[in-house]
Amino acid sequence: MRKEEDQAQPDEKLQKVLARAGLGSRREMERAISDGRVRVNGELAKLGDRVGESDRISFDGRRVSADQAVRERPRVLLYNKPEGEICSRKDPEGRRTVYERLPKLKSGRWISIGRLDFNTSGLLLFTNDGDLANKLMHPSSNIDREYLVRIQGEVDEGMCERLREGVMLEDGMARFTDIVEGPGEGKNRWFYCVVMEGRNREVRRLWESQGVNVSRLKRVRYGNIFIPSHVRVGQWIELNDKEVSELAVTAGLDATDRLLQTKSEREYQRRHQKRLRAGKGQRPHHFSNPNKRK
């Protein structure tokens, strides 16, 4: 275990290695270190520690190889989230979580790249790579997120222009970088709108600041990733090597460091896509009562 100030050429930060091993985001790993859940070479780890390939790391008493974490192939899932699911791993109220439908990992765990509200549906990304998740969620990434929203109330061009210019919310200025009217007529009108941040309930709060209500909200795009038409609500697919590499570049990471899928992994992904297109994939759950689990 080495401190940053003790080495001319320091190794990687401990929380970064743990995150890349799929144990959580960097922020979660920093909390785990502070809570005394991590040991390096048998000693209790502290924030600021750095590790190399020869160091012995344990997390909650389980061995983690720094060398293995460095070489772990990043994987990314796209999940079409239904309304009535929460983005936490567990819920004291017993509501369904987004993690319950995801495939199991041999090691590590899925990390949500951002979150969606309980009553918001649509595109949600997961990865086993905490470094990738951290980069994609960081405000400096400037990744646009597009939503389809149904509005109850009168919307005119003046309102749209105010929302493009910026509105002061309780946590600072916020705005849509683009607003385009979607299909439909009458009192309930649909709009596509784009934000560059992942602030809590930002899309809903922006519209509500203008005295209108949001009755439906669905995320349809994250950067250059869209929901494929054959992926129904409650289903997931895994992104291929090209898509993961493009996502890594978007996050500011070196795409050449992304390791390729094995032949068996590509074949599994191909079969999974075929089942979804044939309507034989994971069966979506229907929520007559969102708080009642099926």
C-alpha cells in the first residue's frame, strides 16, 4: 500500500481500481474505504492510498485482484425501464428495482449510469466498469439526454423559448438545449426535449416551472445510444464492442483500452437479440398496481 506523496511514479488510486472491478462507482468506493470495508496487504485502507498489481486487496473480506480489475472487459447493458421501478438495489417498501431483471455477473456488479425516477420510463444504461460509469455521469462529459414528454396545459413558443434560454430552479439555472413538438393534438401535447445534465427530476421541474404538468416522461436517447425498436419495456440488451468503444470515447476514455468480447460472448449476444426480435426474450411485467410486485 503506497501513499501518493511517497512515490515519484504512483500507482492507481484504490477507489479507481475497486470501481473498475465493478464493485461500485468511485464515490461509493470512497465511502466504502472510509467505512473500513477495504484492506490492502492486510492493513485497513485509507483514502489517498494507491495500489499496484502486486498489492493484495480485499473488499468486505473478499479478495479483489488489482491486476484482474485492470484487465476486466467493460460491459454495458441497455435497459428499457418501465414505470413503477426504482433505481436502488433494495427498497424498504418492497417495490421492484431495475436490478431484478438484469443478467447475473460472475464477479462485480452492475452499476447504473445515472438514474430515472420511479414514474419515468425509457433508456437506462448499466456497466460493470465503475471508471466508465464515473466518466459518463460526470458533469464535464456534456452528454445530451433526450426525453419524450407529454404535457398537460397550454404550451406556446414563448414558453419554449424561456425553457431554452434557462430557468432558475432551486438548485441553479437549468435549460433545455432543444425542444421539438412531437405527435398528437389537443390538451395533451408531446414534446421531445434535450438536457445536458442528470440533475434530479430536472425535466419535470423545468416544465413545472412554467405552470404545466408532466403526465408521461420517457428517456429515448443517451448520447448516441437509442432504444432499439425490438427492445420492449422491461427488456435489456448488451451493447456490442463498437458501441462500447464509442461510449468510452464519448466519456473521454481511450477506446483502445476496451477489451473485446470472446466468441462465446458474441454468440450469446446474437442469440439474445434474435429471441427479442422474435418476441421470446424477457417477458415484461405489467403494473396494474405499481406497488404490488408480480
